[in-house]
Amino acid sequence: MTKHNAGKVVSVNGNLVSVEFDGNVSLNEICFVKVDGAELKSEVIRIHGKVAQVQVYEMTDGIKCGDEVEFTGEMLSVLLGPGLLGQIYDGLQNPLPELAKQAGWFLERGVYAQPLDLEKKWEFTPLAKPGDTLRAGEVLGFVPEGAFTHKIFVPFSLLEGYTLKSIAEKGMYGITETIAVLTDSRGKDIPVSMSFRWPVKRAVRCYKERLAPTETMETKVRLIDSFFPVAKGGTYCTPGPFGAGKTVLQHTMSKYADVDIVIIAACGERAGEVVETLTEFPELTDPKTGRSLMERTIIICNTSSMPVASREASIYTSVTLAEYYRQMGLNVLLLADSTSRWAQALREMSGRLEEIPGEEAFPAYLESYIAAFYERAGRVLLPDGSTGSVTIGGSVSPAGGNFEEPVTQATLKVVGAFLGLSRERSDARKYPAIDPLISWSKYPGIIGAGETGYLKQLVLQGSEISSMMKVVGEEGTSLSDYIVYLKADMLDAVYMQQNSFDLVDANCGAERQRYVSAKLVRVLGSDYALEDQDGARGFFQRMRQRFIDWNYAEFGSEDFKKLELEIDRLYEEGKGAISARAESLLKGGEN
Amino acid sequence: MNQVYNRIESITGNVITVRASGVKYHELAQIRTRFGKSLAEVIKLDGDMVSLQVFAGGQGVSTGDEVRFLGREMQVAFSDDLLGRIFNGSGEPIDKGPELTENRKPIGGPSVNPTRRILANRMLRTNIPMIDMFNTLVVSQKLPIFSISGEPYNQLLARIAMQAEADVIVLGGMGLKYDDFLYFKDALSKGGALSRTVMFIHTAADPTVECMMIPDMALAVAEQFALQDKDVLVLLTDMTNFADAMKEIAITQEQVPSNRGYPGDLYSQLASRYEKAVDFANSGSVTILAVTTMPGDDVTHPVPDNTGYITEGQYYLKGGRIEPFGSLSRLKQNVNGKTRKDHRALMDAMIRLYASYKETLEKKNMGFAMSRWDGKLLKYGEMFEDRLMDLSVNLSLEAALDLGWEILAECFEKDETGIKSDLIEEFWPLK
């Protein structure tokens, strides 16, 4: 360690500390400020002459001018290797349960722990052979990690082509033991283990090419999958005022989304919500693997009262872990709750650096940082021919619920789907509170585009009629308009809303969505023999009740079939006659 | 080791600068002015230039005044002797009692490791039906009371302090009118709760810097009691004054304001206080109820807005009542399934009917004809407001549930309530 630079503190302002140093330091280099026997992890964020300004990831109480600082020569990085799944980390990849063992109730500063268990042995099977030419990100072998095949890579930081000199035989190894030796072009040997470090602020680019996100990621939420879908490798954001259900929606996604790995970044939010996940997930089963949901999950937890600088880091830590599992040909979903808190962390630091502020005092580079973060999502073709993806879903907490603010606007520029939550819908206890009138998505959904368009059109018409009705009253509305209004209202109640507490209704798969939406197009795209408004209201209320009951029945079950028959019977009673448009949609004419 | 300096280089607002060496960040100093002694805290180090924030304010500080560094951070003395005592924002007694200096604990300490928290699942009874029955308060919850100035929020807090099932009450008053301070003192001593209460009081006439210390002092004490297996209820009033003090200080220090003049770290600052609410596994707990006045009844104002993102719901005090619609306890479902089996169903039904009453009232005001059903709703709504919503109503949860059934029975037929039949059979009052 002595060969690294040392420095001395010359000023302290909040968590921004200036350090005078000799020799060379690099931007984003990690250093430790020594105070009262503790060493506080910090990152260089600006260099001016012989003074480096560093942000300290801990509380800076007690630091004095003249305190020693040791530079490490390394950038902020995470340790990648088997054993990441199921972990609960803070923003700097310290495992929180381990910190609790060392420090007890509180997160004492200067206490750090190894991110991965160095003692544990993993069963390594080699795939590469001596003499192979290998590059960064190519596969040396694999170990089983829970239900997954965890590939062991040539470390991403090795930049040239290497010849594999030797590789370990199949057997049990710890993650720091040498399992292979690579030779570079100058004949120098490089020993490689099953784990390596990667700087979090650099995207992992060990892939052949980036592919277009075209496959829908099923979330089991009807309003998303059918109307505002998210693709594997795509990005979406969920802005909404407090209490609109952002976290509940993210929580549902983390449980039901059709992906291999879920990474939850609890960034600057309530600790209680993390506790809920921690209590609930080990008890739930992942339908794909049949194992505990926790085994496909990594939680990066930097809650609102934990230091702000590591809140900023936590977003990068999460996305790096997501990219790592993507390299294995897996589909990864990263849920960041909430990116606004991350943006606020940037704002706090920018203020201390006395940078010229942009809108609402956010730094001018806010947009490019947000764009760079979401651009780390994507579906890629990997060196071994498989594909993997990182999907990023970020919740946004706009001040006052106003979507005009900088973070929401910067995010909307770069994401592929916008699921805007509205106070009106959440106040009306509609879940999910995604507002169909403002949301959009650029990805293909699981039902035909024609059907989606038809149903969306109905919602729009319904909302126009409903606002008109507020002025002229029901009496002043024509029967045909009133029926459109009732149809839109029914669509909202039976398809767009979902009961997140009901196991069947909350988990509505693609096949079921296709089936039910087709039925809905038929029912809503038909004309009925209805005499007056009361008759119409009564008819659609009954129809609506049938559909709601239908939603609670297991797909394909006896109950399901029976309830469907009741819908058909009611349809007959109402003398339903399907319109030409709906009929052509159902025949697939417009899909 | 206590260095003394006699030369103050600059004085701006509440911040003074001295040349000194070996000073620690956030170290305390004592400054002696012609008006007496005051504490000051180091807020910036730049070489040997040390900036301090003077708790009593910069008024009357002279360049020749004496600054003595104390070698320690801001702390609060902790022991059972705190109970029944009243302190100011500097931790000095303002009740003529003796000063406490033993067993000093740091304030604003680190946050609790999330993996050592447990899921909030114990009800905290207050005997206020609008809380216990409709938006149950849960041990370790953090809830603000959103209110317009002029609402009886301090009366509500005082009542909760006297009636809540908590071992220790810690009251933090920020920018309190002196009358309100006297009211609290009087109400708590009459109610017999003074002996389990600690008060940290900053009145509107006290220096701004002390206002900022109040939540940290109150919460540090609460945390210590909680670690001694006590269930602690922290009452803070008013957090908007705290935020305004922060704004005032940030602006005099030339920080770039973000939204309506508030500093960019308003969210983090509020969160680091509210997140002190905790239920320690196998030990005590801290529950926080904090008044947040909304300037102009505007919930999108930065203080209530940021608060809403941090807390687990809110009580919305309006027209002297806790509004059932704006109010929300996010944790109520953790507990209200275990109280009495009719609790949830009755709560839902009564709120649903009350919402219908509101609609009917609107129709009535617009001059529409009233049906028989409308008549029932009107009768129900008025009864509900008088007998359950009124803040003076003082009933245990069970009594409130029984009263709820009585009100329903007086206004409606059984099948008009939309409650499951088996519950109706069991609880519908016999006439």
C-alpha cells in the first residue's frame, strides 16, 4: 500500500473534503480519510493543481485539517463473482447483514466488509482449453449458483487478446484462488480467479453487438403488458406524486416480472419498504425456478438517511451488477426507486462544488448523467452467441407531482416507456394508478397493435364524454355517448385495474391477457338493444361484475369456463351485435 | 487542550470565522459575548480558517470576543433524570432545574442498519377514533399531521401525548408561540403525563440556529430510551418552522436555493430525522408524529411535499377534524387485521358510505332532488361527523367500533351497508 499517494486534509465543507497531495491522482480514484482510528472511504471528484476535492461516503464529523489521506490508485468498483445473488448490499457493496454482525444496530462509519464470501468453495467446471485465444468477457468455465449457471469470465478489464496457458480442473475452488493463467502478447502471465473488480461508473461493453429490444417483458400487469409494454432490454420510468403507488408497482414488478434476475436499488427511500421486501421475499417462490424469490434477487439498499454520496454510488453499483449477470445470457431487471433521490444527491454535491446551477439548482450535466444511466440498459449479443438483457425501470418522484420538473423531463427524453401515475387515479383507489391518457410506450405489446389502439381510443372517447357530462349532466348526454362512456368505464374497471392483493388477479399472464382482451374487444365493440340510460347502466354494471368475478378465477379452470359462459349469456340477452371494426380486429385483419 | 482564541476574523449573520488549528469538523465551541455565553458549531474548515455557527445568533458578537473550543461534538446528556424536564435547543434547562452533564450522547448519529429493523406490526392506541379505527397509528411509524395554520394541531398533539400507550413522550417544539408552550406544559401536567415527558423547546423568539437542533436533540434522547426497551413517542411541532430555519441559514450562507428558496438537501435533511423512527428487534421503539403546517393549504409546497415522500402516510387536519379522505396510514393494514374481525370491513363500509354522503351533499347543494336513499346518507353523514369524527370524541377502539355499528343500524337496513353477511349477523346491534 505504501507505493500509493498520500495527502493531507486542507478543508472540510459538509462531505466535501479538499486534500493536498503529492504525485499523481486520477479522477474518481478512491481514497481513505483517516480520522480517530477510522478510515472513511471517499472518491476524488475534482482535481485542481495539488489539491483534490473528494466526496466522503460517510459523515465527516471530527475530521481536521492535517488529517492523513491515503489514495488507493483504484476507481470506485464492485467485486464480481459467484455469490452475489440473494445479497443485501449498501450503495458501496458492503453486505448489510455482515455490517450488523460487526457493528450492531447502527451503521457505524468506517466499517466495511467483504462483498463476497472468500471462504466459500464453488464447483468450477472448465470450458476453455489451454491454447485458446480469449478476450475480455469470454467464458473460462462455470459454477452453479442457485438455479443459475454462473459463467466465469476473462476479467472485463483485460483489454487485449490472450492465450490460455492453463486452466484448473473441475473441482471446488474459492473465489480468489487462481483458476486459470492467461498469457498476453508480450509473453507475460496473468493469473485469473473466479472474481474480479470492475469500476461502477464504466459500462461493461464485452459484447458483440447491441440488439433492438423487441421482445415484451411480461410483468403480469395488464395495463402495462397490453397497453404500455416494456421490452426486455428496454427502459421505462414511473413518475408519480407521493402515495400514488410507485413503490407498490415496483414491488409487484419485482415479484412477477418474467426475467431471470431482479436487482432492487432502494435509493434514498424509506428503510421500512426494504424491510418489507426482506421479510416477504424469502417466503415467496419464483415460478420459473421453484426456489425462493430471494435467490434471484439482489438488493442494493441506500435508504434516505444513509449518507448521500453513497446514494449516488448505489445506482451505479446496481447497474454494474445487472450488466454482469447479463453477460451470462440472462435477462435482468433493474428497479431503481427512486432516481429522483439520486438526482438530488448529484444536486447536493454540485452545490458544495459551487458549480453554476441549472434549473431548480440541479447541475447542468443532470440530463447527460440520466441518459448515460438508462443507456446501460439493452439487449446484447454476447461473445458465446447467447443474448442477455438489462431492463431498467426507474421511479421518479417529481416535486409536487408536477411532471414538468427537470428529472422527469430528462428521463422522458431517454426512456422507451412512460408509465405516469396520477393522483386522481390513486385517490379513486384505482390500482395501478397508471394514467392511460398520458402514458406511452415505444415497445411492442402482447396483444395486437390494432386491438390496443381500438381500446385506447375507447378510453379517450370515454374521458371526453365524461368531462362533457360534468357540465351538461347525464340528462344532456345522448344515449350513444352515454354507452361509450359506460364501455370506457367498464374497460377501466375490469381490465386496467387489478387487485394486487389477490394472487390470481395480480398475476395475469400473457395468454390470459390475450384471451380476455379479445373477449373485451367483442363485448365493447358490439352494439346492444338498450332502450335508455338506466337500462344501459344496468346492463354494463352486470357485465362489469361478471368480468370482475372472471378475473378472480384461475385461468382455464372450471370456474373460469363457467363464468365465461355467464358473460356470453348476458351478451346474448343484450342482443349483442359485433361491429365490423371489432370483427376485423378479432380476425387479425389489422394486426 | 481547550484552545482559546480572542480574534474573530469575520461575522456574517450567525456565522463567525476564527483562525485556529487542530479544530475538528462539527466540533463545539463556546463563545463569550457581552450578552453571555453561547455554543457554536464548526460548519466549515478551510486551512486554518474555521467557520462556526453561533447558536445564539451573530447579534452583538464582537471581533474581540473569546472563542473556546470544547473538543467535542454537540451532545445531549441522557438519563432517566430527563423525564419531566424542559430544555432549549442548546440542551440547557429552561425549567429552573439543574443542568445535566452526565452520560453525554452524540446527536444526529448514524442510521439504523435496515437489516436490523423489524416490520412494524404493533398498534399504538390513542383513543381517537379517526386514528385508531380509520387510520391506525403503528408503533415505529413516522406520520406528519398536515394542517393549515389556525387548526388545533397542538391540542391534538397534547391529547395524543396524554392518551397514547407510550412509555416515554419526547416533545420537540420549534418556533413555538410562547402561549403554545405554556399550553403544552399545562395540559401535560394536568393530564398527568409530565412525569414521562421530556421537552425540547424552541420558541419563536429564540435564535434560529437552536430551532435546527430541536429534532436532533429530541430524537437522540428518544433513541436512547428505545434502546432501553421503552416505546417512545416523539411529537414534533412544527416541522415547517424547522425547514424554514434551515432555509434561512442556507441562504445567509449563500447556498444555491433549489425550490422556493429551500436548500437542495431539504429531502435528505428531513429524511434523516424521520428515519429515526424504528422498531428495534427485542427492544424498544421510536414513533414520530410531526406537525407540518402547509402554507396556503398547499400540499405541493416543498415542505409537505418532501415530507409526504418520506413518511408513511399523513393525517390531514382540516376544519378541526381529521379528514378521512386526505389522511392515510400506510401501515394500518399491518395491524388492523388483528384487532377485531369486524375492524377492516366496518372501516371500509363506513368510509364508502361517507364518500356517498359527500356526493349527496354536493348534489343537495346544487339543488337536485333528494331521494329516500339520499335522506339516509345525509342522516348518516351528520351522525358520523358528530359522534366519531369530532376531535373531542374519546373512545377506545372497541367502543368506537360498537358505536360505528350503532350509527349504521340507526341509519340503514342491514343489506344497504355492503358488509359481509356473517359479520352483520354477529355485530348488528339488537334494537
